[in-house]
Amino acid sequence: MITKLVAGVDCSTQSTKVLVVDIDNGEIKATGKVSHKVFRSGGASETDPENWWDALAKAIDKTGYASKIEAISIAAQQLGVVTLDKNHNPLRRAILWDDTRSASKAKQLVSELGGPEAVTNLIGTQPLAGFSVCSWAWLKDAEPEIADKTAYIRLPHDYITEKLTGNGITDRGDASGTGWWSSRKNEYINEVLDHPLVGLKQSTLPKVLEPNDTAGRVIKSAADWTGLNEGIPVACGTGDNAAAALGLAINPGTPVISLGTSGTAYLRSRKPPQDLSGQVFAHASASGDHLPLTCTLNATLAVDNIAKLLSLKRESISKQTDVVVMPFLSGERLPNYPNSRGSVYGIDHSTKSGEILLAAYEGVVYSLVQSLEILNQNSSGILSESPIILVGGGAKGKIWQDTIVRFSGRDILIPKSDELVAYGAASQAAGILNNENAIDISTRWNISYGERISSTEKDIKSLERIKEIREYAHEINSSNLFC
């Protein structure tokens, strides 16, 4: 029996990873990974998009299977803005999802579109700093000469897919994070595109494909660059969180927390969210329904940097703490403090550095666990007995596990695979090759989990302590002491 192989790609903030997967049983045959350069300064976060294209070719080559891959799909970091000239060449570095320079534009855009309720009804999501629409509005104001030359705008996954196929496409999952496309209405929003802060024609943006659509086929120039065979099909691809949810084949109502550079919490929902607080993003899933999602800018990287600042290993925590850390080293989205910086509250002469580090973990987890309650209120609901599926780079860290169990009062399950985004993309590639729905593919592949980690009861005392300090910080927001 001839084995058919497909490739799933995860182009994340830090690296590009490629999985080569057997479509019959989901077995991972090979992997390849290549790092990117990220340029950060102040609120800026940027990458040369050519780094992604170069990394893709090198990562495919590392698998050793380039010529045997029969279909491919790209999943990537969301929200970024790639500006292209009329020849489809990048005009500048891509603005990434965690770039906070557009905070004032986000606030202005929401105000001029009629306020939070009007914007939620219009788009489904209140755009914040780093959303594509806000980053573009910032660029249009800060670099008008670049904006004037911009003929096309792409997201990271769109850009790579276009390099492979020559076609300007995106999908519902990725488009739903831009702020100029609505997952509820399934269309671009002219009121946003026509606004003077934005000023875009739909022809500048990619065509939005449905789940299981084919983006095109690998063109000769891409085949020459990557080593893939010319003419193999390319799936529509999607954003990273939608791809991970697809790889997990989660059922509606199962909550997921992802611990990476950023932290996210999401679930698959039969209905779209309509959250007037602006904390829930109305993302579409890659399986045809909805993926309401919350996001914090600060997760594992923030804790690692706090540990480094304290000259501690990340595991060197105290057993308990009365300190509260607001780990907003990159600004923050949840709560929405885009110009904030990290703060420590409650230290005295006896405070040990390990207490501060434990408080940093707690500060990150608090936001993510609280966001589950918000998601439950703005979706078709979280199943009461469902465990939390914990994914991402921090998922296998015992301190992260213990803190999430302690703060949520829920059991957690951890997938054995670390590459769920690429795995979900691979299921899309297998779907177009086998003429099956991607969610049916990933369900059949049946990803395996490690031991279920049980909870006892919520740590109410710690939760209340952090809540109290955060409310205090919010009250003095205008003083810039915390934010």
C-alpha cells in the first residue's frame, strides 16, 4: 500500500515548523524547524516576511520528504499586516500581532464608528492595538509614503500561501481577526474599510475561502524554491489558534488554554459571541462554526523574563505568596492596558524572590482563568464537567499546570504532541487530497493525551487578592502608576 504524505506548516512569531504526516493514520513522519528574527523596540514588533519564506524552504528541506509531499497547508500567527507593492513584493517589515503602537488608533476607530456597542454589532469584535485594521491605521498615519505604495495587504498565512500558489486568498479563521471582516456576517465590512482612518478597497484584500476550500496549486517558482513538486494542491490554511483547535478536534464547549509567548483561551461554539466589553474576539473556527477567543500579550515570555530579572530559574518559586504581580511587560489586551508595564504589589522586608516569581505565574494564569468565565457567558457555553485542554510551549511545565488547576478548579488534559498548529494544518491538506472535511480527518487521527491532572477546589483566597489589586490598579490607571 502506497503511503500518502501531506505537510502542515506553523509559521509562529519565533519560528516556522513543518510536519510531514501520513494521511491514513495521522502518524508524524518527519519534522523541520527554522527560527525567525523578530525586531522589537518599545511598542514595535516586526519581522521581514521574506524570513518566513526562507524559513519555509529550509524547514521543508530538513524533513527530507519535500518531493514526497502531496499537499500542503499553511497556518500562521494572526493579525499581522504585510504590505505589498503592485508586483506583490513587501514594502517594509510585517507588523506583528503584539505590536502596540496602534493603541490610540484602536481607541479612535471604536469611538468614530459609534462606540463599543455599535462596533460589536458591526464587526463582532472591538479592535484593539495589534489588530490588522488598527496597525494599518497606524501605518497610514506614521508612514504615508508606504501606505500610498501599498497595492495589497496580506496576513502572514495569506502571504506564504500566495507565494506558493500565486493566489491572493485567506480563510474565515484568519480574516475574523482583522477587524475589517465579520464572522457573523461572513463578509468584509464596508463601514470599516471606507472610514478615513482605514481607506481601503476590497480589491486590496484577499478573497476569503470557506473551510475545506483549495487555495490553488504550487507554482513553478515556489516549487523551485521549496523543493515541493509543482502542481500539488495547497489548502486554504488558517490562523494559528483555529489550526490548533482543528488539530485537537475539540467538541463545542471544551475550553482550551494556550501558553506561548502570548496566552489565549478559546472554545468551539455553535454561535458567535457578542461581547460588549471587548474582551472576547469573534473569531471563526476552521471547521465552519465559531471560535470565541481571549488573548493576553504576556504569558511564558513574561514569566521567563521576570525570572531572569530575579536571577532565578523559572522553577525556583516559593510554596506560597501574598505578592501580586501584574506581568504586563508588553502592554496588555486582557485587561486592555496597551501602554502598561509590569508592576509588583505587596512586597516588604521579608519578601523572597521566589514569592515574586510565583506571583508572576499567578498573574498570567489569573487573566486566562477569568477569561474562561467571560467565554462561557459569550458563547454556546462551556461544558460544566469538561477539563481544560492545555497546549502551547508552557503546557508541560508543572508550575503552569498546578497554577491553572488551583485557580480554575478544573481538571486539565495535555496533548502528547507539541505541534498542534501544524497538525491542524496537515488535516486541512489531507482533507483536500482525500476530499474529506478537515475536522473529520483530525477526529479520525485521534490525537492522544497524557495523564489527566485532577483539581480539588478553587484557590478563592488568591483569586480575590489578585482581583482586589487589579481593581485598585484600574482605579489609578490615569496616574500611570500601573498602566
